[in-house]
Amino acid sequence: MSTKNRKTDWVNPMPAHPTRPPWAEPGRVALGAALTLVALAGGCVNQRQEVAHYRRVLHSHPATAPAALRVPHRLTLAVAMRLANDNNEQLAISGENYLQALIAKNRAFATFLPHVGLSVQDFQQKEFNTTGLPPDFSQFFQTHYFNLPLQTNLNINALHDAALIQAAGTTARQRRALLLDLQSTLLLEVAQTYYQILSDQRAVRVLRTTLRVQQANLASMRRKEKAGIAIRLDVLQSAADTAATRVQLTAIRNRLENGRATLAFQIGVPSLNGARLRNQFNPPAKVPSLVRLDQMAMRRRQDLRAAAYAVVAARQQVTAAIGEYFPSVSVNLDTFLSKQSFPSDSWWSGLFSVNLPLFEGGMIYADVRTAYSQWRQARLEQLRLQRQIREQVRVARDNWHTAVRMVRNLRTEWAAAQAAFEQARHSYGVGLATNLDVITAEDRALASQLAYEQARYTVRVDMLDLLRTTGRLNYSSIARLAKAQPATRLSRF
């Protein structure tokens, strides 16, 4: 054999069709295509279904474009709450936190599943001179080959990974409770703004009526001054009183416009578009005892449930940290869908290993200490929240009782002040009182009427606040308000 022919044999040592296992050739293309489709499908996420995870918890639906939202002409409290439940971005952000916790739970479970990867190996190099080497060595000097290796890896620490899965599931339940707690807080904020607007609307009507009476009285005083019946001081006093009422009316109108803008922001619409607000809620006349309210709050408050879940999750994190001391098992399996590299008859390999941490420089010990500290911290937060809830229930109940008494007392005060005003006007007409006495009595009657109108809505807000502090202000409250007739009670407490 010539030197030229011998060199050619050494440079191209691989057979045209290397040997393959019986299962590799028929299924290679189909399996590769299937893996490609799986990889492509894994990147497709149905965002509507993702959002539905927390929308179902809130009993709401995804918000439409803000420009497409229309506020009904008659905006009741139930409709305002429902719009806020559907469209408020802060609530949706908290819902995304809950969704991410669910995803983290699935991610933690994935540690018990094998990881399979497909890679492509295309090797090429320049041909080189192998003169002088034995012919058997030519198979080690390939200048080109193409491989499709399929790699499977599995790494498990049973105690550590199982504890992490439990902790992730508990954290998801905690995020769900926090989502419902934020919903309750948002509904109360909507109610507070809603009734502040109603109170300001009523105050504007009262001040308008008062201003018309004062303007008529000022005109009468000016005529009397020209006729010589009234003095200049009476005219100036009436003008000052009219101007003070006009200033008060301007301030309340401004507060009313700000309140409507705030409510539109809370319910997720551009503006209220002139919608009229109507009261449909009268609070019950009685509430349970303080002991009973405390029991309701401890059983129903979602933030307290979230704190309890945080304690459980922290304890599971302690178990996961301790699990780092235990051995982990690794399994690696490699095979080929196509292989041209040497050795051509070796199509799979496996590696099984056990890792036992002997010295980690105190890192695991530090993780355990940190986990215990976080557990104690979660327990302290739970105890603090329990005491805070009891304090909130007591304050909310006292506020409601105070508001009820204030409504009764202010009604009596208003009636007395109105009677005193009428008496002062009559006395001024017969010369037994001055114009200043009339103005003073009128201001007192106006102040007591405005305070009474404010208290009428405050007692409703305080009842909703009591429902919130006991964990009863939720989506069911919206449903009951929607079914209620005007000026009827929401339900028996």
C-alpha cells in the first residue's frame, strides 16, 4: 500500500454508518421533534387563566380598559365596592403576589422531578498529518462528528426538599389570606370616601339654603338702613355672616370634588361622570358583646390567619435548614439520539452519587440559626397582631356606640338651636334682641345641623369599620348590600 493511500485511510477511519442500538434510529427524528414541541409549548402562558387564579379568590373579573368603564347614573355603595374589587390595581398587585407564591410552590415540587436536556454537538477541525502512527490509532483523530446527547439529572435531599415544598404551600395560603385582608381594607376605604361624599353633598344643600336666607336678610338690612330703621353695624354683621357662609360653602364644595376624584381612583374609573350617590345601608341597632366580637375577630380576621401561616412556614423553614445536614442523592443518565464520535458503540452512561456534608464552615449552622430567629420573629408578630386586633375591636365598638349617642344628642341640639334661632328672630322683630343675637343663634343652628348630618353617616362608617375589624367585611357584604332595599339594614350582625 502506498503512503498516499495509507494516509487517506487514517484520516477517514469512521465507517459511513456507525453502529446504533436498535431503538435509536427509528425513533430519533420523532423523539427530537416531540422534545422540540414540548420546549416550544412550555413557553406559552395563558395569562387569562393565570389572572383567574386570584380573581376567583376575590370573586371578581379582570378589569377592562379604563376608557371603556362606565359608572352607572345611580352609584350605590354596593356598586362602588364591586367596581373597586374588580378594577383596583393595588388589589391586583396583591393577587399577583399570591399567584407568584403558587408558582413558587410548583417550582419547589419540581426538585423531585428529573431535569432532561437535549444538546447539539458539532465538532470540526482541520485535517492533520498522522504519518508514522499505527493504523489502529487513526480512530482517535476524528476531524468531524455530530452528536445529539440527551442528559437527565436528578438531585434530591428528601428532608430538605420536602420541607421546602410544605413551606411554599403554606406561604401560598398566607398570600391568599393577605389578599383577602387587603380586599377588606379596600372596601372600608371605599365606604369611608363614599359616605364622606354623601355628608359633603348634604352639607352643600344645607349651606345653600342658609346662604339664600342670609342673602335675603342682608338685602332686608340694607333696605332698613336706607329707611333709617337699622344701623350700619347690623348691615356689616349680616354681610360678614353671609361671607363666612359663602367661604364655608366653597371649602366644602372643594372637598366634595376631591372626594369624588378619590372615589373614582379607588374604584378604578377615570371619573364618576356626574353619578349620583345614594345611601342604601342603615346599621343594625345592636351589636354583640365585646367577648363575642373578639371571638369573631380571632376566627375571621384574614391578617391573623396570614400571621398564623407565617409561623407555620417559618417552622417548616427550620426543618428545611436542618435537612441540609442530611445526605443528598444525585443521579445522572446520559444517552444519545445520534452519535458519530468515538467510541461509536457506547450509547449511554450513568452516575449515581451520594453527598454527605462533613464540614461546611458553619454555613449550615448559620442557616439553622437564621431559620429559628425568623420563626421566633413570626410568633412575636402573631402575638402582637392578636393584641392589636383586640384593641381595634374595642375601639371600633366604642366608636360605634359613641356615634349612635352623638346622632341622638346632635338631633336634640339641632332642634333646640333651630328653636332658639326662630325665637331670636322673633325677639329682634319686636325689639327685644339685637341683630348679633340673631346671627349667633343662626350660626349655632347651622353648626349643629351640619354636625348632625355628619354624624348620620359617621355611624354607618363606624359600623362598617366594626365589620372590618371582626373580619366580616368581604365579598359577601357586597352581595348583601346589592340585594338590600333603600334604607334597609345590611343584615343582623
